[in-house]
Amino acid sequence: MLKTRRLKIYASSQDTMEQFIETQSVDVLKAAYTEMLNGYLNHPDQWEWYAIWMIELKNGTHIGELCFKGLSANGVTEIGYGISEKYQNNGYATEAVKAVLEWAFAHPEVTAVEA
């Protein structure tokens, strides 16, 4: 789990991902999260690079998600993220992305992160 001044950010377990996907009502998000789950299942040794990372306020309120889209052989990963509309324009996405970028670049195999 990553902690920032205002947030807790953590990679979900398979069970949490499956439950989260089941609750999605937006088809595009459901498809994207299902793709991440499939990557997670196909690459269990790299699960953090495919997991849905939950973004919560320190009090446990869920405010968004973040995903890496795997880690390529040349060390490049792509990141996608979103904050629920109610919590936008408060700098939460910036804070979350900064924390996971620090986490990603702490892995020597990572050469670049694309957004």
C-alpha cells in the first residue's frame, strides 16, 4: 500500500477486482477492467502491473482507480487513472499518479511510464 498526505493507494487482489468489475455499469470501463484482470491472471508474477489500484482517502472513502497496462520487455508501462466526478479538481489524481510513479521507478527494470 502506498500512502500520501491524503490518500491510500493499493493494488487489488483478484477477488476484489472481480467484485469491482461486477459492479461496473459503464461498458467501456467494465471491458477495460476485464482486460486488466485477464492480464493479471495471465501474468501472476507481474500482478501489480495489471491490477486495479484503488485510490482512497485516508478515511477509506473510495475516490478512483488507477491501472498500469502491464510492463513490456523493454521496461515501458502505460498508466490510466480516473477520479470520481465528486472528488475531481482537488489534486487527488496528481497526488496518486506521483505516488505510483515513484513506486514504478523504484523498480530498476522500468525505463518509462506513458500516460
